[in-house]
Amino acid sequence: MAQDYTQARSWYEMAAAGDGNAMYHLGELYETGQEVTQDYENEQQWYERAATANNEWARLLARERLQALPRNQRIAAVQCGSHRGFFLQRPWTSRIIVC
């Protein structure tokens, strides 16, 4: 089945203009593989940008992922002082937080 990139293109254009909601939706698309090829690196980048743009959904997601980490990794993520550490750890992987 061919991908329909119409909505993804629209959100990308809005995200390029600084729209945090569009950034969050792009993260969702890359996470689920809807309208784009599934790509966890792009997912992470768009969620980070959305959180930095004060998107509340992205911030909640960051908080959920942070709470899912083992204590020592939570401390490392908080010490990073940015959202980056929150998104590098997917609950079902063993990726290490990098600041």
C-alpha cells in the first residue's frame, strides 16, 4: 500500500514555521509509521523539538518516559538539563541516555 504524505507534508511545513503541535504530530507519524516510514530517530527529534516548543503533549510524553527509566538513568537524564535525555530511552529498549 502506497504511503500518503499529504498530512505529513502539511505538518512539516507548519513545524518548520515553529508550530509545536505540528512537531508533536510529526513525532507520532514517525513513531507509528503512518504516512511516513517508521523511524525512531526522527520520532525522537520531533518530540524533542515539540517539547522545547512548549507542546504539553510532548512534555507529558517526556515525563512518562523519564518515569519509566531506572532510578540511575532518571538522575542522569535530569542532570542533562534538557529534554534530550528523556527521549533517548524508549521503555522497550536498552538504549543509554547521552547528554
